[in-house]
Amino acid sequence: MKKAIVTGGVGFIGTNLIKRLLSEGYKVISIDNYSTGKIENEQEGCVYYNVDITIPNWNKSISFKDIDVIFHMAALARIQPSLKRPLESINANVNGTLNILEIAKNYNIPVVYAGSSSFHHGLYESPYAWSKYVGEQACELYSKVFNLNTSICRFYNVYGPHQLEEGEYSTVLGIFERQYRNNEPLTITGTGEQRRDFTYVDDIVDGLFKCSQHDFRAEIFELGRGKNFSINEIVDLFNTKRKYIPARKGEYPFTLCTDTKAKELIDWVPNKNLKDYIKKLIK
């Protein structure tokens, strides 16, 4: 039986990834400090550790023997919180990643790293964008210097089950779903003409899993649907009330994945449609 570690295992993407790994017959260990993840996301069959990977001796209670892959999903995501608390984001996203890579080096465990499409929209526009890119550079460093297998997967506006719906780390679709259920107007920042490439979480998980089946050295994969929508168009699909609020610092005018490497190297083809997802929500 193969063994995998998922950092951020009670978070949005980590939870969906653990479901996939369990279905594939893996023995799975989750490492998470539960700062943004939820205990109700825990899945039967997975072993959970409440651990902060940025602190000294964080790994003393965890066995890394015979682990086949580490999926490093743990991070403090979102731009706005990183603007408020830059050192917190940098510590989690940079030092946490370095600690995982060091363990992976010591035990020769391949790492699949959760990158961000924010790379394309100004590395110095937010501590979040910069810190996630530093994580990519760290993967490349450990691959080149220590011959460690690493894959980097850049995500594009992920949505789906277990996404956060409240708080500053919530996703756009998560906020809209909560507001729709509560019969509240959907809040649109700025003009609403900013466009986003929304990618379903199961497609993201499929890309992560496929990367883990190959030996790569800091190979970068853009995991996006390849189609974008304006926020106004998304609200149109919900066919409900809307409210415009001021634009937020650090937001990009658009995201869109045009890279085809994931298709060419790991046969990754996203097939979930955002319009179909929203149609099911509003029935």
C-alpha cells in the first residue's frame, strides 16, 4: 500500500485530495495546524496531526519512513490577509515550505507543491504572491542541489466542495454560495469586470495526483480550466440580487490559463464546467 502525506489536510484542496488518495488505496497522513482548515473536514481512514510546520521540532511525533509522496498544500492563501499580516504569510508559505523540503530531502520523498497563478500578476504586488513564488524557487533549489523530485502546480481560482465560505480566506464562489443560500445580494468588488479562470477542485486534485505518478525536477504545471468569466457574468448565472463594494488592493484584472504542458506531460484535461456547477446550486 502506498503512503502519502498531505499538508493542509483539513483545508479546502487538501480535504478533496485526501478523498481521492483514500479512494486510490493510499494510506494517508494529514499535517495541519487547523488555523483555516476545519475539523469537520477530517475523513475516515486518514491519520490527522495537529502540527504547525513552521515551528522547531514540528516533525518529532511523525514518522516519515516509507512515505511515497508529500503533497504540500499548507499555506496562508489570499492576497488581502497577506497585505494586513505580511510576516505571518511569509512565515507560513516560505518557512513552512522549506521545512517540508528539508524533511523530504532527508527521507528522499518526492514533493508536489501547491503553487499559485498569482505568479503571472505581479510577484511584488502582495506578500502572498511573492511567498508562493519563493516556495517554487525552493523546490527548484532542492531539485537541482539535492536531486529531489518536485512538481509545482499553479492553481487558478479553485472552487467546489469544502471551499471556505466565511472569513478573510474564503473563496469568491464560496462567498457567493453562502450569500445565495441566505438570500443576500452577491457582493461584487469594483466594477465586476475582472475576469477569473475558475477551476473545479476535482480537476485540480486530478492534476496533483497525476504529477505524483511521475519523477519531475521542479517541473511547473499550470492547472487552470482555460476559460474565464467576469465576476458580473458569474452573478448573472446565479440570477439574483447584487451589490457593488469598493475594489480591493492587489486584485488582478484577469486570470486565464493558456499553458498546455499539463496535457502534454501528464495527460491532464480539466472537464468540469462552472456553468453546470452553478445550475445545480440554484435548482
